[in-house]
Amino acid sequence: MIDLGNKIGSFVSGSFAKLILRQKSGKEFEIGELIVAGKSMDEYSIFQIKALFYGSQIPDSSLELMAGYGLERERSNLKIYEPELRNYVLAHARELISIRKNEVSGKFELTIPKKLPKFFSDIFELEESHLQFFKEEEIEMPLNLGKVRSGSKVLDINVKVNAAEVLKHHILIPAATGRGKSNLVKTILYDLLDNDKCGKLIFDPHNEYYGTQTQKGLKDHPKSPEFLEYYTIRKTSGALDLKFNMNLINPAHIMGSISLTDAQKQAIVVFYRKDRKNWIQNIFKDITQDELKVLGINVQTVEVLRRKLGILLSLSLEDDGTLTENGIYSSSGYEQTTHAIINSLSNGKTVIIDTSLLEGAEEIFIASIIVEAIFKEYKKLKFQDKLQERPVISIVIEEAPRVIGKKVLEKIDNIFGKIAREGRKFQIGLIAITQLPSII
């Protein structure tokens, strides 16, 4: 007899991805419940219930008639003989992981499931004794994910993983509005704040990570003065100015943030090649038609570029021809903002970029500038064989489909798409938060 605990059902049929289970009379399955099946405590698998539905040996038409008698007749003497055999609850489940104890080392080995359980094999309720493998390994710099939940029950088992190994991969946080996506990420980041093996970059469109006078955030961590930096345009005590030098912007940043025609793309490349430092200012200068003709650029193209760049960079051309800077981009100073952010991340700090007061396109534009600089720096270190000396960098993106959605990447191949494909090789991972995972 297999001694795996409290028996609650058995396998009936199904496929590898959708096993069908029957619930034992007197027991209750729950959505999300973790269950166990196997040979012994030294060799077993953990499954998760995905769906619940009724099963019966009585035809549907008869069941409907019986329900009608119970509803419409005050006195109904209808009885079902052996109801525990004839009516029951079924569930769909999927195997998550296989566990086997190594006879030599005495430690548990975890493997990806590749086999079906045996017909009519018993199912057991998950207990803490089935999760002892979580306690075997001591992790130097762990990422705490919390306790194990099985249906509505919470088991007293803390789940910890190696932060540096996990964060170099991409993590998806999907859930409907109001289900605590950002709060989960904030909790994870709070736990990792003083972990200098990981640099954390957060683009915060709702200003909810740093914290306020009425809401706790990362600033309330005891080591926040040492490990936390906050860039914003707000007048907040201890914050850093969110300002960038306009001369560091290149055409790739523009193309990755707003939609441009081929003629407009070619025009900004021409201006950039002519004067890499002042190319944006030159677009706004009074240029004769003959000068544009020499450059191969149409007057209408320049006019549209002025309008699009003016909106994106909050620039306006006055009647006297002067260029007014209304936003976070300046033609003088702030050359080291991006470098300072990269340096902080390379020292394992957490950097919050507050974009809550910026327009959507401007927010994506800022993110593109910073992330592209990080990618270039880490790519250079990779080819110099120095990357292993730097911490992993994890980039938190709220409303992720805006930058890595399928339709977005079909139109514009931005830096986030590149990191989604290649980031792991350069120790850069994304934490993508979304309500719509299907469009990523």
C-alpha cells in the first residue's frame, strides 16, 4: 500500500496536459489545489487542479427531471441508490513536477514530468512532508516568493530561489486589474533591495513603488538610503532630477518610440550624420528649401518631424526662432544621468524612474534611452569577458504590451524586443506586468 497521506481521489482518464480525476466521496477538490500521486515518499509527482465539473452515471435528461421534481413538487420521494457511486465530481489537472530521492546522496532530485500516471492510481492531499526539498538547499542570496498555496490552504513552507539565476530570465506577472500584480512585485523588490548581486530598474507609471506619506513603499526599507535611488520631476526630498541631455539622443531612440514613415526615418538619419551633437536643434532651425534639396529632404517631411519631435520631447519653436525646452530634455547639462543610473545598477542598487507625470510616448522614450545604454554596456562587457563581475539587471515594466506587445514589435523593433530575445545572454531580464498576457 502506498503511504502518501490522505487519499482524496483517483485518476480516471485524460491526456498528459489534461488529466481527468475523480473526487472521493466526502472529500472536496478546489481550483488551484496541489495534489500528489506516485509510488512512495521517495518517488512521487505533484499535480495542480485546473478545472472542476460534475460527473454522473445517470443520463442528463433524468438528472434534469429529478431536479424538476425537487423544485416543483413540495414532496418528492425520489432517491438515488448508492449516490456516492452514481454522482461525483471530476477535475482536470496537470502534472507540475516529479520528485525522486537519490539513493546515494539522500537528496531529492526534481525533474520535468514526461510520463502519465497509472490508470486508477490514487491521489493524495498535498502535505508539508511532500515539500521538504525546499528546505534542503541553502541559498546565499535568495529571492523569497512566499509560502506555498494549495487551493484555499496555505502551507508553512517558504519558497526561495536563487535571485541572480532567476532574474536573468524573463518573468511574467499576469492578472486582472486590482488583483495585486504591482503589490507582488513591490514585495519581491523590497526583499531584494539590499541584494547587491542584482540591479533593479523600475519604470513606474503610477508612482506606487517608492512610497508616499500615506502609502508604504521601497523608501521604508531600513537600507533604502544605501541601496535605493529615485528619479522624478516631483519636488520630493531625497529624489534625483529626472533630466537628460538632448544631445545624447540618437535616431534609434526616436524610431523605437514613435511611428515614422520611411522618409521621416531617412531625414533624421541625415540630420544625425551631419551633426551628431546638435541634430535635433538643427531640425528646428530655419532651413531653406535649397539646403533641404541638397540633403535630399522634403520641406513637408521636416515640418512633420518638428511637430512629432516637439510633442515627444516637449519642445516648442518660438516666433523669434528660439527653441524652448518645456520638459525633461535639456541642450546643456545632465550628460551623466544615464551613466549614473547604469553605475548604480552595476553596484546592485534599485533605481526607480517615476514616469507618472509624463505622456505615454515620452515614458517609453525615456525607458528606451536608459535600457539601450544598459544593453550596450553589458554587451561590451560580455565581449571583454568581464560580464561575470557585474550583477544581473532586472527591468520592471508595467503595462508591458506597450513595448513588447505582438503588434508593437511588428511595427517597431525596439530595445525591449531585443532584450526579450537576447537579454538572458547578457544578464539582463525583464519583469513584465500585464492584464493581457495573450498579446505579448
